[in-house]
Amino acid sequence: MSAFWREYRENWFAVAALVVVVLVVAAAILAPLITPQDPYDLGNLNLADARRPPGFIGSEGYTHLLGTDAQGRDLYSAILYGLRISLQMGLAAGAVAMMIGATLGILAAHAGGRVEQAIMRIVDLQLSFPAILLALVLVAVLGQGKVPLVIALVAAQYAYFARTAYGAAATERQKDYVEAARATPLPGRRVVFRHILPNCLPPLIVVGTVQVANAIALEATLSFLGLGLPPTEPSLGMLIANGFQYMMSGRTWISIYPGIALIVLIVAINIVGDQLRDQFNPRLRR
Amino acid sequence: MSALLEVRNLRTHFLTRAGVVKAVEGVSFSLDRGEIIGLVGESGSGKSVTGFSLIGLVDPPGRIVSGSIRFAGEELVGLPPARMRGLRGKHIAMIFQDPGATLNPVMTIGTQMALAVQAHGGASERAARELAARILTRVGIPGAAARLNAYPHEFSGGMRQRVAIATALLHGPELIIADEPTTALDVSIQAQILAEMKALTKQSGTALIWISHDLATVSSLADRVLVMYAGRIVESGPVAAVLRAPLHPYTRGLLDSLPAMAAPGQRLNQIPGSTPSLLTLPPGCPFAPRCPRSTEVCRTDPPRVAAPARHALCHHPLEAAA
Amino acid sequence: MLGYVIQRLLQAVLVMLAMSALVFVGVYAIGNPIDVLISPDATQEIRAATIRHYGLDLPLWRQYLAFLGRLLQGDLGRSFVLNMPVLDLVLSRLPATLELALASVLIGAFVGVPLGIYAGYRPESLVSRLIMAGSVLGFSVPTFWVGLILILTFAVNLNWLPAGDRGPTVEVFGVGWSFLTLEGLTFLALPALNLSLFKLAMMIRLARAGTREVMLSDTVKFARAAGLSEFTILRRHVLRLISIPLVTVFGLEFGSTLAFAVVTETIFSWPGVGKLIIDSITSLDRPVMVGYLVLVAFLFVTINLVVDLSYALLDPRLRRGGRAA
């Protein structure tokens, strides 16, 4: 573990990305404590403060560091709260998708035969189908809200985990010791937990990291298209969408700042994921 | 007549994360026109790296750190890459161990060979393919002109290696470096290829460096043999003399481990221990830890023991003891 | 080879059946289309008549069978909202999307593959690191955000290119195309670039990974030993060797490009099928949604099939005896 961290530290870029991720997560968790306004409490919003540029001192008496949006929300507060939602959605979707996907993948590799064929056929079919369309249709079918959104994200992403887990487990299955363990009357559960699962974890962690970022991006995209969460609790994607119409008239901050927050988070997670992938991939080692 | 190839004190090192791997450490030898030498050693002895050093194709992080390689009077160490490329294939060619891996699986052999022809001078596609067909016929591929349109997987292993050999022969090079070219083949095919190689090089006056881990193969082919251990040439000399009476205990060990050399029913004598890690070589003679004759003095650098036309690096050479 | 083709064709048909059923059942669970079709104060009789007219009173499986039957005759139903045949509607929008998707896939291939090969050839160089940093961005930054920035930069600030819409088109074979005029191209540029970024990033990665692996292979060493120039090795040997995964992704990505066009078309008001599906989702126009999805599924299955078959052409080892493994 310490050796792993030492190797990670060699890439200062990845370290910086990790720091950014930690800071953003901390800021999102602490949002109610470090923001001047609860942007989801409609009673706090004053239309007289709407669409003001950064630095404007609003009717409540504090400075809007990043300006306000079309409803008079303090953008700084709205962004941190939006990050909370984005992270919640991303992590929830990523975790559920990983559990379902890994279970299916390992089951397929472990069971073999028809079960294997059936599961992997479906997974492959779904992988070839664009995630965004699937999510779009599901959100349209299930309606707006956090649960439908998570279901849509999970449905769009579990297949990646299943593929990854299957790949790792199938490789592992061919190794002699697993063959041997399967031949002995040990319960299958033990083989899975002692031998197969630990070897699937590294690639799953890498895919998981990247998929959390993807889930966040997908959620933002759906919200941007107006199909994500209800507009009373705007996520980052919706903040950006709402500001889009004002961009042409030069009020760029309404879209730009939430966008920057979103990009920084997604890119940082991806860089961390890339570094993990490089470190877990023995083939790239020399 | 001066030698075709003069290698002096060649050192090729790999600067890895774990440390400096001294794959080739002070190798010197020379090669006359048309001469065949066998470069023999276990895997990791630096014999392949020596071959790649000669042709300027050491993969990073490896590089030639010092020494001299004179080829036909021209110094190759430090030669501009463009000039080195001009030599490769035209004057120095190389063939590899696994013909299944060297030939491009998704390109017809005609196209591949034509590319190799056109790499030196702008022969037309047609002329290039005609030359390729001619050389293929020479290495014993029947119906060569028609087979130019075949893909590598449509050939047997032995035929594939013949294609690779033909590719090396395209420009009639003065020197061919063969890196274990028969190791991946069946024994019967091995013998055929060996015989053909010998005939082809004699016929065209091409010098050949035959890299192998197998003393027996080399003995039937080469004029001289160089034995490598841990990046050094520990013994060199005419094949017959070295095989009859090796100077270095390591060469003795190699000979004793050959099935053909042992009396029937006798156990094969493996050299105890294994090749040392090139990262942590002991001071002095690198073979000392495995050597039955080693003494205290072997912790210091071994002297060069010379006999007519041969030499060895050893404190306790066998011949001197007798 | 023929057996392989037939086997793949049968598989494709099965997949299409499964997809159409899934899409139909999935989409028909949405809301109540009757509310869209008639005003809330319509009489009970009108309501019942409309339901019967559209066959909405039948059990779902009967509706599906009827749908399937019409589907086989090329009838995808009528749009509730626009009251015109779905097929005509989709087909009228499809060329715009196809043009956009094709332009972006071409950008991705012709720019991405050379960049990726270079990055794989010189992995340690500064330029390669910049290329890879760019590809991380292209991969992770959501399309809609890039679109926004493109509009802000090139349309609002620099005022070089139009911010949206399709602009003038030239009729060829009764279909309008943008790429034939310079002005049309200015309208195509930003959306195509926007849509291509993901593909670009992916092509760069694939080409780089493939090149890195191939550069270490004996094939490249042997080519070098024969004195081939590095450029010839990259252009002839390496490109050929990495082309199989590239063509696969190129094909598969063309399908997902059609899907991602949803976002790009929305941002740039590009009048393609992507915008159509978003509009139909918001207005609960079920036949359009189903029709669109079935068509997309059809495109996907077709593309998968073509890609699988082109494997056989690219890799001579697969030509005989079907697919290895």
C-alpha cells in the first residue's frame, strides 16, 4: 500500500488532481456551513437580485462572489449545493452499478455455460448501445427525481462493470489454482471471495472511478437537456442550462462558473482514475 | 585485408528504475568477410543485446555507453540515425527468433518484402517484387512468384523463417546477424535451415553472426565461437579447438550439459546455480559463485588468458592447469 | 465465410426483435398519451373514440404485434403531435444528423489517428503529453459544455462562425446537404467539431495504445532491421496492425455519434433526429420515440454486422473458418 502511494506520488499531476477531488468533496459536504445562502429555499430568493455579475452586493447585504442566476440565487452557494447533488448522484449510481455489474460479471465467469453466454450477450449488446440514449429513455419513462435518475444512470453504466469483472474473473478462472480450488469440494462461495473477487477489484476500482465521473457528466447532460432533476433543486447541469440563454447577451457567468466547477471535478476524477489504471496495469510497467 | 567488423570494448547498459543493468560489459571481437561466428550463452548473457547493439537497435532504456564498433572501416557508435538506417538491411541485416512474430500478419509477404527493397533506393513496386520472388526461390520457397500474395499465416514455421531470411538477403548484405533463428522451429527444420544458411552465406561471401544458446547448433555451422556470460565474452576461439579443450570452466560446464557430449546412461551435468542478476554482480569473475574451480582470487577481475587464436577470461583456466 | 455471414444475419434479426419489443414496452409505459391528444374537457365519447382509433384499448402484446406488423411494412405509426407519419418525419431529419455524424467521425479519424500514433510513437515527448492531456479533456468534459464554450468563443466573442441552425443547403438527390457550400460548411463546423471531440479523444487513445504495443513488437524491429524509415514503418506496418480495433470503434462510434448528436443538435439547434427525439420526449409523442429508437437500434445492429464482417476482410487470419475464438 505504501509502495503504491509512493508510486502515485511520483506523478505530481495526479497528486494535484487527487487534492482537487478531496477539496471539492469536502466543500460539497460542508456546503451549508460555508455558503451564505440555502439556494433551494425559495424564500431566500429575491428576483431583484437576479442576473447580477460577480461581486454584486445583494439585498441580503453580502457579496455575491460569483454573481447570481436568473432566479436571484447566489451562484457560489448554488454551485456548492449543485456539487453535492452531482456527487450524490454520481456516487450512488457508481456504487449500485458496480455491485450489480460485478455480481453479474463474476456470476457469468463463475457459472460458465449458458448463464455466461446469456449474461454476456446482454451486456455486450448494451455496451454497444449508447448510454446516453438509454438514460434519456429511462428518465423519460420513469419521470423526474433522484431515484429515477439513479436508476437511469445505473442502467446506463452497470454493463461496464460487468464487462470488467467478467474479464478479470475469466482470466483468473483459467489459472491453475482456481481450477484446483474448483475441483475440490470447497463451497463455490469461498473460491469467489478468496480468489476471484480480490483479483477483480483493481480493474473494478479503476472503472469505478471513471464511471463516477461519467455518471456526474451524464447527470449534468440530462439536466442540461431538461430531463434530470426538478428545477427547484438545480444541479450543475441545470444551472448551466438556465444560464445558456443569457450567454449571448454577455451574462456569461451564470453558465461559466457552474461549468468550471463541473469540469474541474470531472477532469480531476479522470486524472486520478488514469493514474490508478497505469499503476494497476502490469503491462505498462518496465 | 582488414576485418569486416571490429568491436572494441563495447558496453551497452539499460538504465532501469531498479538500477543500471550492464547487459554488455566490455565486449571485443572481430569478424572477417565471409566468416561465421557463433555467439553462445544462456538467456540473459547479453548475446542478443550485443547483436542489437551492432545494428543500432537497442530498445530504450538501453543504450551503448562506450566502446567502438567499426564496420567496413566506418565507426557505428554515434553514427547519425539516418546513416545507420542506410546501413541496416543494405549492409547489415538481422533475422529474429520467432518468424511468426517478425512478419506482419496483416500484410502479404510480397508487400513486406517490397517495402524492404524500396527502403534502399526507389525500386519500382514491380521490380521490388521480382527481386523478392528471385530471393525467395533462392531460399527454397517453391512457386515464389505466386506466394508473394500469401499472408504469413499461410506458411509453415520453417517457410516463414525462410521468408525472413530472404528479406535479410534482399540487398546482399556483408553481414547478417541471426538471433536464435532456429530455436522456435522443429528439429528437422532446424537442420535444414542451418545447412541452407551455411550454403547461402558461403555462396555470397556474407559474414554471419549466429546467436544461440545451443553450442551443438553452433558447432556444425560456425568457424569460430564466442562464449558470453554476464555481458562478457569469457572465451573465444576456433570452434573445434574450443569444443575439444575449453579454457573456461563455464564453457566446460556448457559442454558437459549437452546430451550429445555425455556418454550414454550418464547423467547430464547441469551447471549449478543460475545466471546472476546483472543488477547485483559480485566483484571479480561473475561466474565464480557457480564455478567448481573458484578460489579467493576470483573476487578480483580475471586476467586474459591467451593461446594461439583464442583467449579466455579466467584465473584458473583449464588448459593452463593441465 | 458464407455460413458465418448467415449466422451473423440471423443473430442481427433476433437482436432487432428483442430491441423493438424492449423499446415498445418501455416507451409505452410513459404517461397517458390521450392527455396529449385531446383537450381535457373533451367528452367521454370523443375520448373513447380516440382510444379505439389508436388501438390504445388493446392489451399491450396485441398493440406490439400490430406495431410489429406495421413495422415490417415500413409503417412506424403517426406522430400524435405533428400528425404525420413517423417514418417521413424521421427520414426528413435524418440527413442532417447523418451529415453531422459523418463529419465528426471523419474529423475524429483523420485528426485523431495520426495524433494517437504520434503519441504512441514518442510517449515521453512534450507534444505527446499535450495530446494525451487533450484527450483526457475530450473524454471527460461533457459534450454540452464544450458546445457552450465553442459558441461563446467562435460565435459570441470572435464572431467567426454562426452559433446555430443549419444555414443554406444544396439539394442532391432530393436531400439538402450543408457541406457543399462554403457557407454551409461554416454552419457545419462548430457542431461537427463539438460532436467529434469524444471520438477524437477515443481515436487518439486507441491509436496510441495500439502503437505503443506494436512499436515493441518484433514486426517493427524486423522492419527496422531491414532499414525501413520510421515514417514508412508507422504509415505501412503500424497503421495496418492497429487498424482492426480502430475500424471496429470507428464503426461502433458512428452509431453512438448518432445518439450523442442529441446533445449537440440541441445546443446548436441543428435540425436533425436528435432534436426530434428530445422534442418528442418532452411532448410525450410516443410513436416518434418508438420509431426513432427502433431506427437507431436498426442502425446499430447493421453497423455491428458490417463491422464484424469487415473484420474478416481486414484480418486475413479470420477469413477462413470464421472468427477465431
